[in-house]
Amino acid sequence: MRSPAHDIAIYLTALGVGTFGGVAAWSINVGAEPETPDEAVTVYDTGGNAPMPDIELRDTTLQVRVRGPVYADAYEKANEIYGFLTQETTREIGEARYIGIWATSDIGAIGRDDNNRFLFTANFRIERQPLDSDEGEG
């Protein structure tokens, strides 16, 4: 399985939130925020709880960070992502079945970066299993 951050970045790209690794506005990235463009979304793996190997369940966490030069636009993009991630329950992304994605924080404004762009973050908890797992099927 890919990392949850990578899966979520690909998922957000498929939903039209932005372009994975792009250089135009609303670039979607994994693990490292690019210098450009000004409008960027970066998804980070942040750990989680111990897995449950007997049922191949992973209980992970991630953070989504949104950056933009206009406060309202950056917040709106963060809110769009928040809505996409929390609106559904089970879904398949990559090689995993995402049983649930729950927000563990609301959207938070964390200031500005060195180039005076606004920064927002939101944190999420994820339960997922490999697609080849027999659990949850019946």
C-alpha cells in the first residue's frame, strides 16, 4: 500500500481540487511543500495508533496544509478539502479500503510563511485496510 498521504493526494486530484505535483495554482503535494506555486496543498503522514494486524486494520493520521496569498481563497480551499474528506465513509483509494476518515481538528489558521502567504491546516484520522483483506466483506 502507498502512504495515506499519497493516497489522499491522488484522491484530491481525482476530485478536481488541484494538480498532483503541478506547477500551476493549487498544486497537490506529498510530504514537502514546494516553493511555488503560491497556491499549494500538501498532505503529510503524521503517524497514528498501533495497527491491528489480526484484521489488517491501520489506524493512521495525516495533516492537510493549504497555502495561498489570499486569506479567503486559501480558507475556501481548505474547507473544500475538509468537506471532501469527511463527507463519505467507506471508499477505495489506491490499494486500500478507507473505512473512514474523521476530522480530529477544525481548520486552523497557523500564520504566514516566509513569503507572506497564508497557511491553514486540518488533521484527520483514517482507518484503512489493504483491498485484498477479507475483513469487512460478507
